[in-house]
Amino acid sequence: MRLTIKNMKQYLFKAFDDIGDEYRRNRFEFKVPSLRVSLTGDCNENCFYCHNEGISKGSSSIITTGDIINTIYALRGYGLKKIKFTGGEPLLFADLKNLLYKIKHISDISIFITTNGTLIKKRIKDLSPNIIKKISVSLDTLDAGVYKFITGKNMLEEVLAGINTLKKGGYSVEIDNLLLKGLNTNKKCLKRIIDYCTGNGFDLQFIELSDKISAPYYLKYHADPIRILQKAGLNFDPERSNDRQFFKVNGVKVTVCRSIKDLDKSSNGRCGGLRLLPDGFLKDFFYE
């Protein structure tokens, strides 16, 4: 269904009515706690594992700041508390500063951004630690050669400089590290990224490769995060069945984030929201 304010409620009721599982129906009670907004399908990198939120790569945004603000207001009645901006690369969205400023004046909405980090220094004047609750930066490796292999670009220094700018600016920073077998899963690589995060006070999230990417890449690079991190000597409870596990390393929060296999067991309402795509469509987390 194409996004319009007039059909917003119609969409929401249809989305939840389509969910046949009574447990989910009772669990959410027509609540939409989070909205994930893909601001653009464009990206200045070309990571081989990117599934781009299920949208065509290079899909330029046709949604406007006004569309997004109107969507937020429409969803507030359904318990919206959290917005995450993604892409493509969200820092390519030209009107980002104005968008963030307008959301600032909507109470009880927490803003998160997930970025590849390459444009942080260029766009830092458009950001504010008083508006953004957390910025997550994708950083799969600290090795320049491996970084170029993964992303197709030689931009590791730009990313590290951007992260340092965030640190100096007082932002809450999280590093997202996608585990890729044979590229960043040995003890040396894991220790290096952990030391980098603990030394800078950044939260760290280890992420399992999604099976939404093409089969050859998945089969070649998928690594079970529990086994990999256990081999590295990280101490956590491997018996927990949900999709996220948390522990502390030198005072820094480390998260193990597994691909979602069972939505009913998804922790912290991770899938209890909607996605807004650059073409103006709303997408339910329950359907790909």
C-alpha cells in the first residue's frame, strides 16, 4: 500500500489483521513502537552482503521530510517511540538537518541513525547529539585491505575520522560488526575491534550474516556468531534462545545479534514496527 495519511489507519488495521498468529495479534495490540525509515536507496559504497532493506539499489528517495513527519504524527497514536534512519546511506538524504530539527519538536520520539560512516565529517554540522540518541556505524574490520574488499571502496580512514568526530562531539556511538567467515572472525580481528571499542567507550554489536543475500555469498561467508565468539573466549550464556545476547567487556556493552528465525522469540520488540521505504511504501516487518 502506498503511503498516504488518509490510508494510514487502513494500512495498520490490514497489516495486523493479516497476521494469523493469535499470539502476535495479542502481543502487539495494534501498537507500532518503532519506525525504520530508509531515506534513500543510494549508497556511496558497494558492500557485497548488502540486501538494501529489500529495495532496489540506487533507488533515489521520493519521500519528503513532510511525508516522514506526517507519518510520525499518524503513528504516534499507535505508540510510536523510536525512529531509525537507514538507507542505502542515510547521510545522502539532502534535507536531513531540517528533518531532524522538525522531529526534535515531537515529544517522546527517540532518533537513531545507522550509517556507513564515510560522510560523517561532511554532514556533522547537520547532526546534533541533543537530537540523536545513538549513531550506529558499520565497521566490519580495521584492516584497510579487507575493508576495501568488503565495501568496494578505500574509505576506512574517512570512517575512522568520522567516528572520532562523533566521539569528540559527545555522541552516543555504537559499532556494528558483521561477522564474515574468513575475513574478520579470527581471534586477532575480534580482539582488535573489541579493543578499539573498549578503548573509545563505544558499544559494540556483532551481527550474524543474513540469509537474504545471494546464496553463494551466504554459504561462503556465514559464521555462527555464538561459536565464533565462544572460540574467542567471550563469556556469555549460549543457551538463551532469543535473537540477542548482551554482556560487558571492560564496561562496554557488547551485543550478539542473530538473524531472526522466530519472530515470536524476538527480543525487545525488535520486530514490532514498520518500515518506510524511499518509494513511499510502508512495509510490515512480518513480510519481506
